Amino acid sequence: MPDMPLLKLENIGKEYFGNRVLADVSFSLNRGEILGLVGENGAGKSTLMNILFGMPVIASTGGYEGSLYFDGEKVSFKSPFDALDVGIGMVHQEFSLIPGFSAAENILLNREVLNRSVLENLFSPRAATLDRQTMNARAARAIETLGVDIGVDTIVSEMPVGYKQFIEIAREIDRAKTRLLVLDEPTAVLTETESQILLSALRKLADSGISIIFISHRLQETIGLCDKLVVLRDGRIVKEVPVKDTELSARDIASWMVGRNVDNNPTARRVNSSTGEIALEVEHLWVDMPGEAVRDASFTVHKGEIFGIGGLAGQGKLGIPNGIMGLFPAGGTVKLFGQAVELGEPRAALDSKMAFVSEDRRGVGLLLGERIDWNITFTAMQVQDRFLKDVPFFGKFLRLRDDVAIAEEARGYIESLEIKCTGVGQRAVELSGGNQQKICLAKAFCLKPDLLLVCEPTRGIDVGAKELVLGTLRRYNEEYGTTIIVTSSELEELRAVCDRVAIVGGGGVAGILPASRPPEDFGILMMGEKIDA
Amino acid sequence: MSENTAAFQTRRTFAQKITALFAAHAVPIIFIVISALAIPISGFSATYLIQELLIRIGRNSFLILSLLIPIMAGMGLNFGMVLGAMAGQIGLIFVCDWAIVGVPGIVLAMIIGTPIAVVLGLLCGAVLNRAKGQEMVTGYILGFFINGLYQLVVLYFMGWFIPIADTSLVLSRGYGIRNAISLMGIRTVLDRLLPLRLGPFDIGTFHLGYIDVPVATYLVIAAFCFFVIWFRKTKLGQDMRAIGQDRAVSDSAGIPVDKTRIIAIVISTVLACYGQIIYLQNMGTLNTYNSHDQAGMFSIAALLIGGASVTRASIGNVFLGVILFHLMFIVAPMAGKNLMGQAQIGEFFRVFVSYGIIAVALVLHAWKRHNAIMNARRSLRGAPGKKEAA
């Protein structure tokens, strides 16, 4: 049956803890075909690949729905090794290379060619020595297939980043069995020329009969390379189109990816309370935040404005607020109402009346084991010397916690933010995600900040709580005129709550647009294309 | 102009290279300098020094070599090697009791010690797998724990329900082994198996005497070195190197990480057992309750003095370390006596140096790792040209 597709997905679906992330995904892939899989962060691409690869996380969260066919046979992989066994190779976004090993050693990692010896019969095959000559020859052949020139003896840690990507792919090519290759963002770390070499190498591989699933955010190269395009949005396939026959533009794809119903939340648009006075001025900011590095970002935020920062994961959007608050090493200039803020020093940021709601709620945001009221007032107590009682004669050297004032303050917030709890003495760890987030907001409000930075305010909380949290932010802004910077992966949320939204890409600001612009404009910015402001 | 810049940069990198070379080998260089100063002050003759060094290299090298394989597997300095030393001592106690002398006695002690060392190694490996990243401190404390079991066996069980026939080994109360056991039956038998005497060295009117070389011991050590070299080339050795550099990547490539780590510790423990037997046959006395304690600390100190680090150690480090470490032990007391009028200063120096050097090596390791992390962090931002504004 030569016409039978190599890979066929039928009605694949997946729920994580009652939260649907994939529904009814079906497509097929023929031999030697390249399929481009695109979608926003959270569209379900990674989950789909985890299912395809039999990652343990899938089984441990209740398995998946639907069926997978590989080479005509129904398969269900228990572990990634099962997937490798039938011939599915995966190149991950993070490198899985041994830094001190040569290219050849990495390409043949745990598949080394061994010399025959008596010892392997006596003990185990692991007692046999390595046949380095054959290993080098095999590695050289795999590298050659890719059309690049990398010495097999080169140590990986001394290679430019682009080369490492080639080594990863060469490893999959060397597996004789590999028939399907999955590449997750392979060009993200490559330069323009390296990308071109890689793309033509992939074309060659496909022509030799290997099927490829290509996941990329760079739409232009996806269009150039793939035979077929599958667009995922909110866990569903919104579009499946052949690339070659149609004239596709990056703009079309972007609108499919982000194109929710634009009018679904028209009342949410808020009144702009900005005065035009500049509140925050950021120039050439760089931040060393692992996974969210910022290279050179500049923007200004007006007083009384709600300013959104969006963009794909890993582009640096979270690095900006974390860097301004001094949580990671940073440089450049940040001025708050004309006053320069010392970077790399959280205390300096807090002293200049900025407050921060971290995306890492359980790690940075809360003292999980402590009472609600302590959580809310802790930073104010530390930074602003509030909620403290003087002890006679001791002056500044000994002061006691003012429990009455603390409880009163907390009670106020519990009421106004509708925090569901048994009382001010309940421990933060016992609350639901949404209520924990409200505690984080209360803690920030308690500082009476001039500028409030909020990261991923709705991550991991249910829909009802989302509305409440966003509503709270909006209300706080309107009541006190506080300038707010919201960082979020959810574009719709930013468009609903913000005045202007900056899209971050490649560690810099790709563009700043008014929130009223159609979503596909933001989508195009996210994909690294230019757009008129 | 650009050529000038390039030349200037090469020159600078050359100077930097020399600085880097000194920084990388600071510990051995300091010891070479100290020894070079102390040797003339001590007034020892060359033949005496060489003879002493030859004996001590033969005595200690095997023990130190046993540390190499766990370092390769990324488990750091194996403080758990004292477990192997204890196994070897138990073997020696039985051999003494049964009065088996000569090389057969040594071989029998090894045969008895091996299964004990394997069991202790498996235990140690299993514990260390539950304490990944804290192997060294865990191994060190595990050494204390097993020392307790060792004492229970040797001090209470032997002569009670483990029969010990030779009453001269047993404490006067009727059970438990004496504090010091003479190993007369096997004393230096390996060293004297293949006798080789060099000399006499007479230069002018100076009569400098003979140098005896313990040939058989050196052959055993050479065999061990070849084993290490061969082992590095095997699949198992390759797997250990991979695990040593990145556990997660090795795991995702299908290398059985935990099992391989246990194998590394078992090999190290068994070899430490043999090493301790070789060490004690040279010393001729077994300090039942102390010998193993010193084995770990001094071996690790010697390896570090040879320029090894927590993550990298070679056969060259072993021999350079054992030479420098013992050279200092030989000359320091005499140099101390000649300088200060008391030999005690040298003894103080020995303990001070052993612990000090381990502390320094661990601090250096932490410092280098910190630097590596900082560099990795800086590289996150990518092209350096982009941050000129910083």
C-alpha cells in the first residue's frame, strides 16, 4: 500500500485536569512530505508532539483521546524510546548535547560503534571499546547529508550555536530507521545563512523519503519550505492547507493563528485615562533572565496608562518587568518620573514606589506557608516600615508587628477583591490559584505604588477568576490613576485591558500599537514581520 | 592597522594564556615552590629522598588511582572510598588470623575483601543516587556511618560469633580485635617480590648508598593505569563521561544513569580495597580503628595537589600529586626542625595541608562553576555587538 500515509492522526484530544488543550485534531502526513505546524503559544503544539512521542507526562495525566497511526498501524507509545524504535526522531528546542564531547561522539551518543571483543561476552557489551574510526566516518556522512562543513572532532561547547542545531539533526539522520523527523523551532537560534542551509538540507531529506513535521514561528520560511500547513488555535485545527497550490501570505496565516472573534468583548474597551505625562522611560534595557533574555528594549509609558507587553514565549517579554524590578542582572537606563532607577537591586525598585506581581506566583509572589494577612503586608512592612509598633525607649532598634493593623488591612482587601478564604489567618498555600493571585495583587496594592508591574495575571486560574483579576486591575487604574504595565501571553487579554500594547520579539520591542488595532496586526508583529504603527 | 590590532590581540591572549595556565595549575605550582625551598633546608641526600619517594609512591598510588573513575562519572571525589579500605582491612584481619603469609596472604585478603567491597559499593552507589549533586558530603558522612558498622563487627563480633583463633589478635576481654595488628607475615612481600637494587651511588667522597625499587608493586600499579586507560575507551567509560557532563542528556539518550553511577562506585570501592591492602603490606602494621580514616583524606588531598579538580582528574595528576604530597611530608618535619628547632611543625603542616588543600579545591570548584554559570548567562543575550548601549 504505497499510498498509505506514514502518519495519521484521528480525532486526537487531550485534557489537563479538566482543562481542554486539544480537541478533535486530525491530519495525515505522507512519505517525504513536509508539514508545517503553526500556532500561538498554548495553541496545543507541544501537547500534540508530546502525545506523538509518548512523553510520560501524557500518560500520567490521564492519556489522550483518539488514535495515532504510524505506517498503517495503530500505535500508542509508552515512552519516547518506543517512538524512536519505530522511527520517529525529534529535535528539541533545547539542545540535548554533551558539551565536552566531539560532534561524532554526540551524533552517536549511546549508539556508539563497538569493537568486537571477548570481554563483551564475559561481562556486558558495555565492556567493549569504541571503534572511533567507524564512528567518525558515520558522523561525517550524517553531517554531509545536511550540507554543512563541521569537523567531526570539534568539541560541541566550542561550536557556534547554529552548529549545535545541525549536530542535533545529524544525530536523528544517523538513526537508520528514522522515517519521521519532528523539528521544534529549529531555526530560532540560527542566523539567516544557517537557516537557509538548514532549510535546503531538510528539503533534501524529504526528497530522500523522510517525512518532516516543522514547527516554526517564522512564517515566511515555513511557507517556503512546507508542502502542507496546519494551523492550530486553542487546541483545534483552524486551517489545513496545501502550500504549493495556493498563494499564501504571512498575513493570512497570522490572522488564522490569532483570529478570534474581534467583537467578542467589545464592552471591555476602557476609557483612556492617560495624561500624556511620561511615567516610565526605558532605554536600551538588557536583562539576563534565563529563557527570557532581553537584548535591547526601549519604550515609554505614560502616567495613568495601562501598558501591555505581549509576545511569544522566550522572546523576552517577561524579562522586561523582571529586569526593571531588579530580579535579574540588567543594564541600560530606566527612569521613573525622571528619576533613574538602580538596576539589579529589588530594594531600589521597591523604594522608588514600584510594585511587582510576579509570574512565578508560588515561588516569588507568595510566602506559601504563611497567613494571608502577613502575605499581604509583608513587603510594606519590610520596605515602608508600616504595620509596626514602636517599643518605648528602643526607638528604631526594636519594633513589634502591629497585628491589629495588619488584620484590618487584610480584611479590607479580602472584601474588596472578593478573596474566598476562611479568614485572615488562613495559609496562602490552601487557596485556589485565582485567590492566590488576588493576594499577590493585594500585596502590590498595599504598597500604594506609582507604577504597578503585573506579569501573567491570569496564568493558571479559571475563567471566572480571570475576569475578576482583570477587572480589579482596571478599577484600580481608574480609581487611583496608577500606571500599570501588564505582561501577558494572552493577546486578547492585553487588548481588552490595555491602552497600548508592545509586542516583544528577539529581546527587543518589535512594535507598539494601540490596543484597538485588529488582532492580526499584533500577530504579524509576533511573527517578526514589520508593520506600520 | 587591522593587522596590528590582530597582532596585539594575539600577544595579549598569549599573556592571558600564561596567566590562565598559572591560575589553572596554582595548587601544584605552590607545592613545587614550597618543596624547592624546603628540600635544601631539610638537608636530606638525594638518594634518601628518592628512596623514600619510591616507597611512598608504591604505597599510595593504587589508593589514589581508585578515585579516578567516580570523578569521570561526575560523582566528584569519592569520600566513600574508606568503605573499600575497611573491606580490605577485614580481609587482612582474617589472613592474619589464619596465618597465611607471603603473596598468597595478600591475594587471599583481596579475595575476602572483594565481596565485602562490592556490597558496600552497591550500598554507597544506591545512597549516592538519592543524593545527586551532593555526592561528596554524602559519601563522607556515609563513611562515618559504615565506620560504625565496621567497629560493631570488628570490636564486638570478631572473637564472639565470628571465630578468631589467634588470641594475640583479640583483646584481653575475649572478643574484639586489638588496636594494632602486626602484619609481619605479609610485610613488604609485594615490594620485595621482584627485588631491584640500584647503586651504590658514590660521587667523589660522598657515599650515598643504594636505592631499592619495589618492582612488583609498580607492575601492579602500571597494570591499574592500563586498566584506567582501557576503561576510558570502553562503552561503559564513554557512558560515564557522558553522565559526568550532563545527566539529563544522557538519560534522554537512553543511557542507564543510575546503574552506571553504581558501577562507577563499586569499581572504585573494590579498587580502594586492593589499594588499602597494598598500602598496609608496605606499612606492616594495621591500626584496626584508624588506618582507613586517613586513607580517604590523604588520597584525596594528594590527588588535588596533583592538579586534579572535582570534575577532572588524570593519571598524571595522581603521580604528580603523590610525589609532591610525600615530598613535602618527608622534608617538612626536618625543615621545620632545622628552622624552628622542632619537628612538630612539620607534622602540623601535614594535617593542615591535607585539610586546607581539600577546602581550597572545593572553593576553587565552586568559583569556577559560578564563573561558568555567569558566562552562560551572559551568552543568553547572544551577539555581543548588540549591547553596546549597555
